[in-house]
Amino acid sequence: METEEELLHRIALSLLPNVGPVIARALFSHCGSAISVFKERKSLLAKIPGVGPKRIQNAFTVSVMDRAAKRVCICKKA
């Protein structure tokens, strides 16, 4: 079963700006988990085919994790 932390990071991955489902899947496949995507160095993520430095530069922000956490809370209440 998926942990709450993995769920949080999967939701955050889906909320990254300029990252659609194809790029999100590439990031996930390359790193092995959503948590690992957020732990990986940006310079290595930028080397993944189709990703590039411009897409990664501003994608990983604290606000993405905050928004993801709010969505997890909403799901828990439902």
C-alpha cells in the first residue's frame, strides 16, 4: 500500500508547473518514485530526455508541496 508521504509527492508531481503527464511519467520512471524525484538534484533531472533545465528551473517550489498537502487533507475529509 502507498504511504501518505508517497501520495503527497505523487500529487505534488502532478502539480508541477510546465510538467504534464508525459514528463511526470519520465521523471517518475527515471527516479523510481515520486519521493525520489523531489530528492534528486535538479541538474540530473534536467538531463532526462524531454525535461531540460528550463522546465526544471522553477518547477520545484515549496508552494507545490503546500498545495499537495492541502489536497491530501481534502481527500482525508471526504
